[in-house]
Amino acid sequence: MRNQGFNWHDPILWAQGLGVSVGVFAASMILGTVIGIFIALCRVYKVPVVAPVLLVISEFLKNSPVLVQLFLVFFGVPVLLQVNITPAEAAIFTLTGNTAAFIAVIAISAIDAIDRGQLEAARSFGHSERSILRKIIAPQALVVAMPALIGLAVNQLQVTSLISAIGVIDLTKVGQILNQRTWQPFIVWTIIGVTYFILSRLLAAAGGRLETRLRRHMDWAGL
Amino acid sequence: MIEIDNLHKKFGDTEVLKGVSLSIAPGEVVSILGASGSGKSTLMRCMNGLAGLNGGSLLIDGLDVSKPRELREIRKRCATVFQHFNLYPHLSVLDNITLAPMDVLGRKKAEVEAEAYALLKQVGLADRADAYPGQLSGGQKQRIGICRALAMQPRYLLLDEVTSALDPEMTGEVLDVLAALARSGTTMIFVTHEIAFAREISSRIVFLDDGVVRADMPTDRFFAEDGGYGDERIARFLAKMRNK
Amino acid sequence: MFWDGFLVTASVSALSIVGSFLIGVIVAFGAVSRRPFLRKAARGYIGLFRNIPFIVQVFFFYFGLPEIGVYIDAFTTGTMALSIAVGAYAADVLRSGIENVDTGVIEAAEVSGLSRFKIYRRIILPIALRVSLRPLGSVFINLVLTTSILSTITLNELTGNAKIVASDTFRPFEVYFFLLLFYCVLTYLLSLLINLWHRRLNRFMRGAE
């Protein structure tokens, strides 16, 4: 197996790994955002029992290593519940929960940052809570939360690398496979590292552009 | 001796000092007056080396502020008191005062501390040596600022709008300290808005207007009919300050 | 077994906290330096190590170093990699702390004749540290959590040992759940400690300017 050079198939392997990493990232980010916002709303509207329970779980997820969370879900849950879980399912499930925990914190503080007076004004005009949430709270909270969200996204992209430890063939796992076969650690890990680096920068740049667009929109609204 | 000759200072495209010439002898108490934007604070920042020169020269005891090695020597002889106090927030009052004398002048701790206590007593804050700046009022902070400057035993004391950031009821306590100091023979250079105080304390007034020295004369003459008041622009400035 | 793992985690964490702090201080001062080259190098360092997953960095060193004839054990490699990576995060926190030090205070130190080095050491760094203590604390808490990744380079710290126990006992759920709880308690204690320290250091810091 060892000391074989790179071959024509390797770029395809690289691309597959890249696809898996991006796919898991996107899936867990989207699902995590939905669940995270749900947690935040439970907290903002002070839903009894549900809100505190969700917040405890989210604290738990924020303050423990993602790697161990992955092990718990992939190795622990199947034994406990007698079910089969594929590595990809375990990965998406775990990262979604993890993302949700961080999204909840960001969303809660963004909503808290909105001026109370505005909400009272909106209520006095007779808007429903639902339309206040959609038309007044959400757009402003999004702008406030943007920098934190970008930071979280870049971070979560890197966290996806840990799913290689439960056997998902992502970019990092591809690196391990190539490393073992070619025994060229510097070349392999530099390529893998540069790929992540470029992905992170692209993500941050895209987020930055979105943020300026949202802000411009807000300025117009302000006029 | 402070000798300023044809001093120019620019910030970007705007020239703030347009050829200022001035000399101040040891023992003098000079007030530099002028409207905001006249360049008086910039002149002071040139004297302690916080702002570089764009032309002309500024010598203190023959040492050139624009030469780093000589500036280091100048800073041992010149101490500054700031408008916003600029005390070190993480150090106690005593450490604020003793840091530079020990570190820059290389003096002994026990000696410097004894002096610091004496200074604190002079300004009426003997019991606050162990306090931190955050626990003091504005007037107290500025009195500590003065102590910190005096602990360097400077030949020249530069005072930049030292009462501007204070509430009116605290201005008095600081001015009292300064008046006592002026009588002791220290060379003092004030940049100030306090016309009444400048008149009382200083022996000489320098009036800056739009980056040049418009008047430089003994205090008595400046506040007389044929002195400052004889100049239309100065008269207007003085009237404005008085009405405040 | 658990105790052994804990000792490894604790010592890697402690050493890396010291290492990353030292790197952080040096890189942070580089990032605010007046020399364009130093600034660029320091900011490049921060950008590079924050945008590459830690596991990739660890593999780079763990598999790469023997290739160039450097044979060090997993413990040393892990501590080094953690110090380098977390150093970038610490540097970024400290950089913003340094940039937020009141310029008036720095000017006061300058005109009093203190040397540049002394101003950094006695004035700027202590003030920046007080301001940055909380964010720096969360960087170090993250460091403790990140030590778990060192189990992938055969280091038997808490997580590495747990893996062994889980497969020996066939009770992976209980083992990993207990381990997660333990990390939570550990980081909670650490955050208490940081809060306490923050309050002590900053008790007189307000409104000094």
C-alpha cells in the first residue's frame, strides 16, 4: 500500500471528499439554523419547560468536544437504542445539534439587541406578534447577527473535518487515505490545508458581501 | 530655555502651524491662548515630541526634539499634564507617580516613594496613595496627573488644557494647586481657555491665531487697552471667552 | 485509567495554554507593529492557522516531522500544534485588546520618557490583558476541548482512553456521555476561575481615563 505515487484518480478522490465536506457543512448549517432559531424563539417567548430544557442541552453541546459528541452518536446511540446509524447520518445529526446550539445563542443576543420601544410601537399599531417577528424583529436581528454568523460558519466548516474520525470520507479522510498510500505527508496535508483555507476565505468573503448588502438595505429602510 | 524658530506643522494638507517663533526662559510662567483650532495644542504636542515637525526647529536647553536621542533627554526635563489626565488605569496612584522616576531616571524606590507621598500631601490627597484612578473624581485624577508630572522633577512643566475636562466645581481645586506651583519658580507653559486664571498666574501671554503668533507680551500689557485689546481679533476672542 | 487520561489532558492543556499565550503575545505585537513586513507576517499567521482545521494541522506535523528527521512523541507534537494553532486565536484577541488601549494613556507614557519596550510591557500589555481576559478565557476553554482531537494521533488523553474503555466494556453510550459531562464540568470550572480572575484584575479599572 505504501510508497506509491499519486495517480490520475486522486483528483477525483479529492473532489469527492470536498463534495462530502461541503455537503455535510451545508446540510448541518441549514438544519442547525432552523433548529437554533426555534430554540431562540422558545426562549424569547418564554415557553415553559421547553425553553430551559433546550438551553441546558445547548450549553452542554457548546461546552464539550464535538469529537466526543460524534463518538456518542455514532458508537453510543446504536448500542443504546439498538438501531443502525451510518457515519454520514451520525455526522449530520451531531453537527446540526452543535450548530443549533451556537445559532440559538447568536439569535437570542441579536433579538435582545433590538430596541424595545420599536416593538411596543408595533404592538400599539395592532400588528400581530407573527408579523412583528417577520417584519420588524427578523430583518434587524439578521443584520446585527451577521458578523457572528460568518464567524460561526467559518468555524463550523472546520469542525466538519472531525467527521473523518467516525469514518465519513470527507476531505480530511481523503487526506488520510492519500497520506497512507503515498507517504508524502507535506504534499498531502498542504493540499488539504490549502483547500480548507480557500473554502474558509470564500465563505467569509461571501458572508461579508451579504452583510454589506443587508446593511445597505437597512440604511435605505432607515431613510 | 525653549527656543522655537519658524515652526511648521501639517496634518495632511492642512497646515496647522505656519511659522511659529517663540522663546521661553527658565522660571517663566507663560500662557498660550487662542481659539480652538488655532494650533495651540499642536504646539504643545510638538514640544513634548508627540507630533513631529514639518519645518523649522524646536530646541529645549539646546536639545533638538526631532532627534530621537536628544528627545529622550528632553523628556527627562519636560513633564506634561494632560487634558484627559491619561492616568494608567491598572496602576495604583502611588505607582502612577513613581513609575517614570524609577524607570526613566533610575532613582531608588524608597526615595521616590517618599517624594510621592510628599507631593500627594501637597495636593491634599495623602490618603489616596493606594487608590486606583477609577476610584477618583475628575479633580482628584488631575491632581494626581500633576503629581505624576512633578515627580520627574522637571525643569519645564507643560499643561495642556488641564481643567477643560473637569466639572466647574472641581476646577478650583486644581487651579489652587497650580497657582501654588507657579509661585515656586517652576517653568510652566499653559495651553488654556481659562482667561481669568491665565491673567492671574502667568507673567506672559502668547496669543496664537490661525497657526501664527499674533501677540506675545507681558500679561499686564496683553490685558490693557493698547495691548491685546488693541488688536481687533484678540479683543473679539477675549470678549467671547468672557461671555462664556 | 480515567485518572491517567485526565492527567494527560490536564498537562497538555496547561502547557499549550502557556505556549499559545506566549505565541499570542508575540504575534499580537507583530500585528500592531509599525513595520509593514511584521504586520503582514503576523496577520498572515493569524489568518492561516484560524482557517485550517486543527486536525489537518496536527496530521501535517505528526506525519510530516518524521519525514524531515524530527522524531518527537505524540504528546510533544500535540502540545506544539495546539500552541501554534491556539496562538493564532490568542493573538487575534490580544491584538484587538491592544488596539483598544486609550492612546492618551500611551502618550502619557511616551512623554514621561519610558522606552518603547517598557511601554509595551508595563502599560499596554497589562491594560490589554485586563480587557481581553474574558475572550482569552473562551479561547483557552476551546483549547481544552480541542485536546480531544489529539486522540487521533494516538495520544491517550481523556478521549483516547475513553475509546479504549468503551470498546472494552461494550458500553459506549455511558462512557461517552459521562465523558461529555466531565468536559462540561471542567470547562465550567475553568470559566468560573476566569470570571473570578477577571473581577479581581478589573476591580478598579473603570473610568480611569
